[in-house]
Amino acid sequence: MDEILGKIYCWFESLFGQNLAEYLWGYSCETQVYDGKNLYNSIGLIAIGISLVFVLAYYYLPLWGFNHPRTNRWWNWIIILFIAGVTNLLIGYSWTVNDFLNGNIGDCLMYSRDSDGNIISQLIFQKDCWLFGLSNFFVSAIFFIVWSGIFKWWSRNCKHSPLF
Amino acid sequence: MSKLYVFGIGGTGARVLKSLTMLLASGADCGVETIVPIIIDRDMSNKDLSRTKLLIEDYMIVNKIAKTNGSNRFFKTNIHLLNNELCLQLKDNTQKFDEFIGRNTMSLENKALVDMLFAKETLNLDMTEGFQGNPNIGSVVLNQFDDNDIFQEFAKDFKDGDKIFIISSIFGGTGASGFPLLRKILHTPNVKGADGKAFDNWGLVNKAPIGSISVLPYFLVGSPSDGSLVNSDTFIDKTRAALSYYKNEDKKIDTLNYIADKLTSTYEHHKGGDAQMNNAHFVELAAALAILDFVNPEKSSKNIHRDINKNIEKTTYKEFGINKDLSEFTFDNLTDETRRLIVNPLSRFLLFAKYMGYRVVSEQINGKEEFVVKKIKSNDIFEKENKHQPYSRKRFTEDFRRINSIQKLESIQAKFVEWLLEMEKQNRKFTPFNLLSSSATDFIKGDLKIIKTDNFMYKNWAMVDNELNRQIGKANKVLENDSRFIELYFKVTEELINYKN
């Protein structure tokens, strides 16, 4: 069960690379097993939570722009999905870039070295953190759609947004 | 449930009935379940009459969908036509008055007497366009209306507890002569039809509560362009003469209302027919309120004074007034009692009409700026929103607006706005609304703050849509879509507009 979120993120692994994915799974270069913290679960739960908050706000929050007769068009829903996605993109990026810059990612995942220990190539770049953020955007969008399907029906003004 | 038979005599009768229909459409309280209008007019082609007829026909169609068993009051009171006819048509179709009285077959002596009593113009008068301000010939010609199928049907339909109301003007021909004649027939025992048989239920008719309104001069007519005999200068004299005769009606009528206006508008002068179409006037609205006042169960002890044998002990005389003699007035200038009767219905129905896109716009017509009622696409909130709002999706979309009852409803809404506009065009202007406004919240003039605007989230029409989306769950789900629509809009406008005093 605790691997479900990781598996979802792995749909987008080609974007941010296998090495960053291994780090996020909790791979430890010292022990060469996955005994570190599964960061997919942490980041994923935040993405789920943020999507849920935005969905509930869109359908139920009594503030302008949410649950409003003039924002019940499909494009308004897309805008909120986008805002939730961008929030998660920034969280995904800042989380991974922080670990990247602070050297928290294991050396075996960061670099390819020769037998003398010289770096042959770097395996994770800062752009991979952006791409992981983008993946987090997509995961957030998936959950936004799921939550919308579940919670929209009791909304006063937006129950038919974006569809049905 | 009880009915009220409303006899509208002449052009004023038709116009007051129009105002009454507008009040009933907007949901004004009516103390009877059914109104049975009967128009008595010799001039069947006058535009005022045909406008009223069309309005009533449309009303009856919408009334069928308004029976929601819920809180709806729009179109709630039934309007029933006897034999499906609004007008009591006189069987005699003689055109000239001298033909009607058979002058040509009279002896020389009688002919000389007739020539002495009636002017030449009067004898040659074409009565198909009414009596043109001649009550003396009206009282001769109208004497035949008991010999009529509608009158027979009226008697047959009459039940214990039903009431009668007569609307007439006192300064013209048809109304001034028709009122006392009709009253006399209604109180004549054992009236017989053409077949020689006594009318059914006539005893009930004789003893029925009877109210009336006599409309005194409230407009003038310009110089005649078509040989009409009507002359505004004689209105006051005719009124005075008729009033002195009406003294005889004391204790023969339960409630006799009088209404007049000194600040008169001058209408274009037409004999009658298609050209006779006067703008609506507040006096007609107030006259219609007299009808609602007469059937108000709470007013019954003030309006009707009968002994144990149901004989009239005393006639109640009433007049109508506004707080200040202003040439332009709003709800602020009406008494509390009148406000209670009309502020909510008129405001609610106008909000509904505005939502459907009907409003007044300024247009250049023949180089002159005119105000006209139009359905404005950009103001048609229903059209813009019905695909998106939960209250309407899959209910009030696609062909919904083409349903006959909804088309009639919209037709009445357009006429309602036009009726309000016409009252603004008089010299005594009743202007309770800013009809040019496209807003949902600032269209009521004056100091009354009766539209709910305390919701900071939902502004203008979004507030109405939010309320529609909220109330749809409360509307009766077993109703047909058109009935549900009207019930829903009543609930919403009732929630948003609530005048209490």
C-alpha cells in the first residue's frame, strides 16, 4: 500500500530520471537498500491534500471565485486545477532542489564515477527537480479530477462543472 | 371556492381589467379563487379591449401551470370566461341609433318627439364604435343585455357566496349609462331569458354582495379628427349629471368606490375601433385595487353591511388617494395599505421579467427619442446562464422557451413592463421603478430598501442565480418543468424582495 503513490509518480519517471526516482524511493547508497524515507508518500500526501483543499474550496467555499454562479464554467475549474497544480509543482521542485543543493542525495545516485573515484558524469541536475515538480503538477491534476468527481455533486453553484 | 364576477363596462372597464390582470399575474392577494371578467362594450374593435382580451387569454394559459400546490403566487388566481367569451355581445347589431329606435317606422308625431329629444348627429351616430360620450343613447341601447347567452351563462354559473363588481367610467357614454342599468337588472327579480324561462340562480344574483367603481374624469381627449362626438369639455358636466343620478344607488350597492385625477393627460382623439388605445394610467391600477379591496376577507365587515335578510343596510363609499399631490410619484408616496398590496408583487414580477431579458430602452424613432420595451440579448440572463446553472441544466434548456405556456408567460412579462412604462408616460407619472436599469438590485426607486443586498459574495444577477440554485432543491420535484419554473422563480423573488411594514 505504501508504494501506491510512488508507482503513480513513476508514470512520469521518464521526465525527472531514474536516479532522482531512486532517491525519492528512499534508496541509500551506504546500505544499498531502500531504507530511507519514501519521499513519494510525503510529497504525494501533500499533493493530495492541496488538491483536496482546492477542490473543496472551488465547490463549497463561500468566497468570491469559489462556489459562485459566475465561476461554474469548465474553464474556471481548469484555472483552479492549474493553481493547485502549480502550487504542487513548486512544492515538488523546492523539496527536491533543497535536497539536491544540500547534498542529501546519495553520491551513487548523483554521479557516475570511474574506478579511481573520479566523476565521469553527473546523473541528477537541477532541471530534474523542475521536471519532478512538473510530475507533481500532473499527480496533483489527477487527484484534483478524482476529488472533483467525488465532491462536486453537493455543490450549490458548481455541481455541473466541469462536466455532467 | 368563491368567485368574483367583474363587469367591465366600456373602454375604462377594459383598461381596469387589464390592470387587474397585471396585478393577478404578479401575485397580488386576491380574496377569491376565481375572477370571471365580463366586458360590456358596443365597440368590439377598440384596441383597449383587444389588448385586454389577448392578455387575459395568455393569462389563462399560464394560470394552468401556476397551480403548483406550493408557495407560488404568480398567476395563482384563476380567470374563467363564461362560454369562453370575454365580451358580452349585444344581439342587436344595428349601426345607427335612429334605426335602433325604429324612427323611420314611427308616426309623424313620435318622429317629431324623437327629433326634439335627440340631436341630428346623435340620431345618425354609428354605434358600432360605442356611444361616444352619449349616456342618453347608451341607456336605451344597453337595455337589452339581459337577453344574452353570456348573461344566461352568468346566472347558471353563479353560486352562493359569489360576488359581483362593476367597473365603469362616469364621464363617457357606455360606462355612465351601463352601470345603473346593469345594477338594476342584477337586482330585478325573476329575469327571464330569450326563451321566456327565468334565469337559474337569479335569486342568488339578486342577493349577492355587489361592489363597484365609478371612474371620474382622469384624462382628456384632443380635437376630433374623425367626426367623433366626444368632447372633453363636457366631461365634468356629464360627471356631475351622472353623480346626481347615482344618488339613487345608495343602499343598492354594498361598496361604491370613486376615483378621479385632476392632473389629466390628453389622449389623441379617436371615435373608437382599432385606433382607440390609451396608455395605462395609475387610476386604472388604483381602480383594480378597489376590486381586490372588495373581496379582501379582512375588509368584509367594512365593505358589506347587510341585515339578516341579506338586504343592504348601508352603502360604503370609498375614495383613493396618494400621500402628496405630485406629478411624479413612487411607492414612497403611497399609503402603507397600498404598499402592502402592490410593492412585493410588482417588484417581484418585474425582477423575474428583467431576468428573462425584458426592459425599457431608448430608441430613435422617426428622429425622436422614444422609450420602448425590448427583449435585450445582453440583458437576457436566463439565456446566458441556463446552460451553466444547476437549477436549469437539463430542465430549462433547449426547447424550454418554446413551450406554449412559457411563451405566453414571456409575452405577459413584456406587456407588464410596457404597462409600467405607459404609466410613466402620463402627466401624473407613476414611476416606482427605474425601467432603464439593467441591474437586479437598484431598480426600485425611492427610499424603500427591500431587495436583499447583504450578500457580499454574490452581486447583481449572480445573487439571483445563487438563490435559484439554492431554491431548486426545495421546489416540488413531481411538477412538470414549466410549473416548476414558475414556482422556483416565485420562491426566489420572494426570498430576495420582501417588503414588510
